[in-house]
Amino acid sequence: MGQRQLIAIEMDVLAKNNALAAHNREHFDEAAQLVLNLVSSPGSGKTTLLCETLRQLADKRPCAVIEGDQQTSADADRIRATGVPAVQINTGKGCHLDAKMVHDACHQLPANEGGILFIENVGNLVCPASFDLGEKYKVAILSVTEGEEKPLKYPDMFAAAQLMVINKIDLLPYVSFDVARCIENAKRVNPYIQVIQVSATTGEGMDAWLNWLATA
Ligand SMILES: Nc1nc2c(ncn2[C@@H]2O[C@H](COP(=O)(O)OP(=O)(O)OP(=O)(O)O)[C@@H](O)[C@H]2O)c(=O)[nH]1
Ligand SMILES: [Mg+2]
């Protein structure tokens, strides 16, 4: 297959996805739902942060979660253990969620009028950047064990995100990670990106994250 044909197919796939994402967004707006697309490399702490967030938030505001992973229902099980409804999507060979998968998953969740729908994307700093799911914001999670240069190496993701959450700050005394440099790097690819520093395991910084959610 020639390069031109490949580009045409890719553009067609993205155009179809964008149309479905717009449809999702209409539904989310009608239901006054805040929808966030959590993106990161594998293991940055998305599910841990979500579980802690739900423990603190779910009795104040209706919440639901869509989990995306290549295989297993491990993350959806962790979410359900907090009492919050969750749907697991397994993407198999796929490396990202798309708008159709999210659309179908929403029909398996209870109504969530005025609530928050968290979508945990497949752990991957590349592909999920290109696929709109209909969310209001992408939230990029970066943990301090990954290196402060990641926003420059994977700029599309940080350019697409409204917020960068720097997670695992409890590990800062043990790793070589320059927080100021990381923020500088993220702002080079996205001058408007907001930044919050948290530890999902100790709870440090959770207030700032919960305040951001309250006003998002
Ligand atoms: N020290 C420390 N460890 C954390 C923190 N947050 C998550 N972890 C650990 O990091 C590992 C990965 O956490 P997960 O929440 O599964 O990460 P994830 O981003 O959901 O991973 P995938 O879904 O596989 O992409 C687990 O061992 C967590 O306990 C944190 O704030 N501090
Ligand atoms: Mg996870």
C-alpha cells in the first residue's frame, strides 16, 4: 500500500472518530456531565489516583469510570471496589480508546446527570493524543519516575492536555527528577497547561486536584 493511500485511510479513521466524538460530547453536555480523559504512560498511577479521588468525591457527586486496557478487567475491579460503577474496555491489539468504544460503554453505565465521568485511557503517551473521545479535557498524568523530559519527547500528548498531574511526589527524595524543569518543558509545548503535584498514595496534593475538579 502506498504512502498516499495510508494517509487517506488514517484521515478517514480520524474524521469518523471526530464525528462520533462530537456526538458523545452533545450527550455529555445535555447530561451536564464533566468528562475527563486521563492519559499517561503505563503505570503512572492513573487507577490509584482515581480510586483515591473516588473515595473522597463519590459521596458528594455522582461518578462513573470507563477503563481502557489491552487486556484484563483488573482496573475496573479496583474502581468497583470503591463502590463506583465502572465499565472495562479491552482494546486487544489496539493502543488507545476511540469515540465508538466510549459511546458503547456509556450505554452500560447508569445515568450520571451532573456527575463526572472519568475515562482512563490505555497506558500510552502517543496514540491516545490523536483520538478525541468527546471529553471536556485531557488530563496527562506523569509520575516522577519517568523523567522530566517526557513532555518534550511526547509533545502531542502534553499539547492536547488541559492539565498535567505530576504524580508520585512522595518518591522525589529517592529519584533524580527536576520538577521545575518538567513544568518548564510542559509549558514549552503548551504554554497554557495547568500543573498539579500529587501523591496518590500519601494523599499530598489531593486538595488541589479535587479543587480543580470542582471548577473544571
Ligand atoms: N510511591 C507511589 N506509588 C504510586 C503512586 N501512585 C501509584 N503508585 C504505584 O504505581 C503503580 C502503578 O499504579 P497504577 O495506578 O496501576 O497505574 P496506572 O497508570 O493505572 O497503570 P496502567 O493502567 O497499567 O497504565 C502501583 O504499584 C501503584 O501502587 C504514588 O503516588 N506514589
Ligand atoms: Mg490503570
